[in-house]
Amino acid sequence: MKRLAIGLVATVAIQLPAIGHAENYATVIADGKPWQAKLPDGPNLRLTLNPDGTGKMAVAIMSQAIAWRSVGDTICLEGMPQGKGPGCITFRPVDGGFEGQGSDGQNLTLLR
């Protein structure tokens, strides 16, 4: 029983930093799996960011290829249609995903 408890504590200590520090948020978000992206006054989007800096934004049946780059604790999206979301977003973790504040003042929530 004592070994099991030590193993669990070690596992938790190793896994928490992966999403506990801002510089690692891009790695977690850009995993190639789609996120449900919510803008406050806009349509729900599906946003997929791949580790290689490419990605896709989809609304209903339309989709568009995008690119992204990480700048410190901020993720900048390039190729987004005008008015369809913030260009650079600073994220913080929330239950089920991330909440971001865009450079244009818009909020974006990513959920799975």
C-alpha cells in the first residue's frame, strides 16, 4: 500500500507541470485534436492546431487552413477570416479546457 501511494504522488508531481505553466499551454492545445472554440458573440467553431504550426478552423460545413505560432505564453493565429476571432491569444487553464484573451479584446474559450 505504501508503494502505491508513493507512485501516485510521483505521477501527479510529474504530470501537473505539463499544463501548470503558461509556456506549455501551446503544447497541450496544439495536439492535433479538435477543440470546441466559443466566441462570446459569434458562432461555435472547431479549432484544430497541429504541433507543426498548421491548423484548421471550421464553422458548420466550411473550414479554412490556418497557421499558428507560440510567442511566450501567447498563441498567434494567422489566416483567420476577418472578424472571426482574435489574432493572438493569451490562455489560462479552466475546467475542461482553456480560456483566452485576444489581443483585440475578444475572449475565446476552448473546450473538449
